[in-house]
Amino acid sequence: MVEAGWLNCDEPVMLLCGMRRRINSRKLRLFACACCRRIWDSLPSQRSRAVVETAERFADGLVRRTELNAARAGAPARGDDRVTENAAKAAAETARASAFDAAVGTVRLAVRAEVNLTHDGGKQHAVLLRHILGNPFRPVVAPASWPGTITALARAMYAGEDCHFALHDALLESAHSEFAEHFRETSQPKGCWVLDLILGKS
């Protein structure tokens, strides 16, 4: 895949296949989980949500594969209608053994669930993937160091706190306007490339 295709393609599975050699397992699994976060309210039970949360922790090396496998085994594969059934299956896919298979399987099912809700198709999932990876054709080098306020806010945001405006302002004050712009949006998926850059994650 060339840069223009990466920036303009609206088919998330095509992007995943084209960039397979450039995406590590952590990013692939966090993308799968982020797809499920988009349809969070359609997941049919707490067990479906639990498997996604476990997959996120597994991606960050916080739980063992046995716990991931157990979460998948306990996740329901059925829903009350087409939306919740696709959502339930998508959640279970996040815990597949292969991170690439998890990403492809989850996004396909999440798109199906979301199409029934918004008729949006896969376009927003392609945007989500770019949100997590940035532009692999133009790697960004992190500054030698970040002010403590920025790293503290980034850690809090990665942990789920709503502090994107504060991080935006802190980056502006530190003359990092090119990164600050990223945090004008209210929603940042776990694995977002700018947060990862600040936190030293890959």
C-alpha cells in the first residue's frame, strides 16, 4: 500500500491487509477493542464488555493469555436482534489468539452492527484505524523529553479520564501545537498514536 491509499481508503479491512507488516500486535488488538467501544451500548451484556476490557489489558501485557481465553469462552455469541448479535460476536473476536485475525474479525462484525444503527458502513472505522496508527509513511519522532504535566495528563487520559482539553492546552503551552491539534476531538481510542508517542508506547 502507498501513502495515498492509506490516507484515502474507506475500507478498514483493505487497510489492515495492506498494512499488515507495519502494524504490531498491540495496535491491532487495541484497534479491535476500539471498534467495539464504538458500539458499546449495543453489547448485550456485561460479559461482552468484560471480554473487550480483558483484551485491552492483554494488549498492554497486564493479563495472561489464559485469562484472555477464559474471557472469550465466557462471552455470549448471541443477542436479541441483528445489532446486538453482531456486537456480541465482535466483542468475542477481540480475544482471538491472532491479533490480526482479531482486528479483521472484529471490524467486520462491528461494521455490520453499526450499519444497522447509522448506515455509516466502514468509513469511520478506517478513520479510527488511522487515529491509532497515524501515518506510518511519515513517522514522527518524539521530543527528547516532555514536561511532567503533559506526561501526567497523557497517563490519566490513557487510564480513561476525560482530560483531552487540559492535554491540548498543556501541549500548546509547551509549543507542541502540531500535537495539541490532535486533542481537539473529545474521543481518543486506547492506542491513539499521539498518546502512545507521549507515553513511549509502540
